[in-house]
Amino acid sequence: MRLLLIITFVGLISNVQSQNWDQLTNFPGGSRDDGCSFTIDNVVYCGTGRDSSFAMQPDFYSFNLLTEQWDTIGAMPFATRRQYSSSATYNSEGYVFGGFNHFGEYLNDLWRYSPTTNSWDYLGQAPFEGRSGMQSFVIGQIFFVVGGRTANQVATNEVWGYHFVDHTWQSFSPVPGDGIWRGFGVVNGDIGIVGMGSDSTNSKRGEIYFYDLALDQWTYDPSIDTEPMTYPAAGMINNRLLLYGGEDTLGVNRNDFRYLDISTMTWNTMNSFPQEARRGVMTFCSSSDFYITTGLTSTTRINETWVARSVASKDEVEQISNLHVYVSNDIVTITGDVEAFHMYNGYGAEIPLISIAPGKFQLPAGLPVGMYICTGFEEGKMLNGKLIIQ
């Protein structure tokens, strides 16, 4: 049984704006690729990576999303320079894990950056072998590290989570498939999303997987498979999984820019990047714009910074920024401040939903195929949508 939930707004007036690309001030640390970034409030921190002389770097720079200007911050210790790391944000501090260093070693160390002191703290090594090119996301108080390639040159499907509060690591259900590295990882509400990249045979992948921490379970919908690629740049804005570029199966960098609407599980095309295609960029988002900086063209590492503006219009940001809905294995998951959620059949009879956790409802067994009406309220706004069971 496949479930599709579509939420629409009563009386929504959408001011749709045309998405366009603008070039901004260059990344101040010089040309490089395969760095990492994390965002604290309205400031993004970008660093590490391999520069144009093939040297790996430990430096970091901050980018203010309000002024769109760069500044210098404290670097990681020089001996820790690396590329292909994973990064995260928790409690107004940034974290960098693992990667590949200048000695050819696969790393399993964790570092924490404090903007207050402008300094880095070493938090120790993980209880598993080092890896690079991981996919990552944060759900609640856990920093998830998915896949990556280890010293045996094989991509793994392992999933580990670092608990920010008690500083411990925990193993979780492995991601489906034969390993994944150099793909993407994002979070939408309390659902982790990873996909694409290469598997353990170095074959490029086009699958996308969704992770539910409450169930410790991955789900997969083959209808949203995309063209197999490594190095895709990904971000999340308003229930949209944004994807730029990547390297295709012919080894060609791509300039495609599109998004997957999570509510309807449909792909939508946006304006392609107007300059030479690049991979290994650092990516970050504001509430309405998608940014890329640095990267590698077919021949050259670069330091350019670009923004795709109006990926979501101002009205969309205001109206739907806190509403995300998923359906998997007969469980409806709602994130955001949605109140009085109800579901009705075509005759107006209410369907009994069992609340199994905040924002999670179990659908009744044997629910007939058909369309169901869903209602709720968010900050006083009435929501009206439909659930299709087919």
C-alpha cells in the first residue's frame, strides 16, 4: 500500500518569484574543493578541503547570511587538515567529524567549534574505523554519520550517531544498499534523508532514503530515483529537497538544479547554474536561498560563491516553514506546531487515529483505498489537505 499525503492551505495567496543565480564575494580562503560547512543562527562556517596545490587545509571562514559577507575565524589545528569531512550544528556550536588527511589516513576524530571563544576542542575518537565522504544530518540531540569510505577503499552502509549530551556513540540500522559515500545528507523536520553517491563497487547510485529515528527505520520509494551521481550539492528549504549538479556516470560535472517536493514526492526543474559546472562545493541555505561556494570544475579548483535566490518565495517561507508531513508504514508523521489534526473519509466520517508519539499517528489497519480529507491548525491558520491511499 502506497500512501501520499498532500497538505494545502485554505486561502493561501502565493507570491511566486522567479528563481535566479547571483555571484557573490569569493570565498576568502582560496580555491579548493570537498570542504565542509555548518550553520549557527545566521552565520555559516566553511572550511577544510583540498586546495589548488593539492594540499589539504584546516582553515575556516564565516559567511553572514544577512550581509552576505565573509570573515576569518579560528582554524582547526594545522595537523588536523583534511577533506571529505562531515559537519553538524548543536546548541550554537559546530562539529567536524572524520575525513581524509594529508598522510592518506582515514579519520575518526571529532572536533567542536565555539563561536564564543573562536576556538576548537578535540572530543576524541569514535569507536569505529575512520572514514571519509560520509553523509550526515542531525535529529534532536544526535549527529548521524551515514556510510563513507574506509581505509580498505570500500564504501560502508554503517550508520553511527553521536549523542551531543552524553558524548557517546551508538550504532543504528544500516542504510539500505551496498554502501554509500560522496552522496548527500540533509534533515527535514525529524526525518533524515540521504542518497546518491557511490556504493562499495564504486558504482554511482540514484536512490534516496528516508530515516525515522523513532522507528530506527529506513524507507525507500523507487518512484523518486534520480540519475546516478556522486558529489551532489543538497539543501532543504520548506519541504523541498534541493539538488545541484554532481558528477554523472560518464565522469562529467552537471549543472542541473532541481528539487524534490517531499509533500508530493515529485521532481521539479529550476534554472540551471549559469557558469561552468562544478562538484565538491560547500552548500548552505537561508530560509529562501540556496548557496554554493568553492568546488572543482573539469580542470580547476575555484573560490567562487553563488546564490540561487527565491528558491522559495517570501509568502511560502511565512506560510509553510514549520509544516512537514510524511507517511511511512501506515504511520503519519507531522512536524511543526500543528494542532487538532483530524482525518475523514469521503462521507465525512472521522477516521480514528492512534497517537503513538508527539506528531505521530497510527492509521487503522485495513483502511480502504481512496481519498481522505485531513484538517489541522498551525498558528491559527486552517490547513486542509487530502490523503490518497492506493
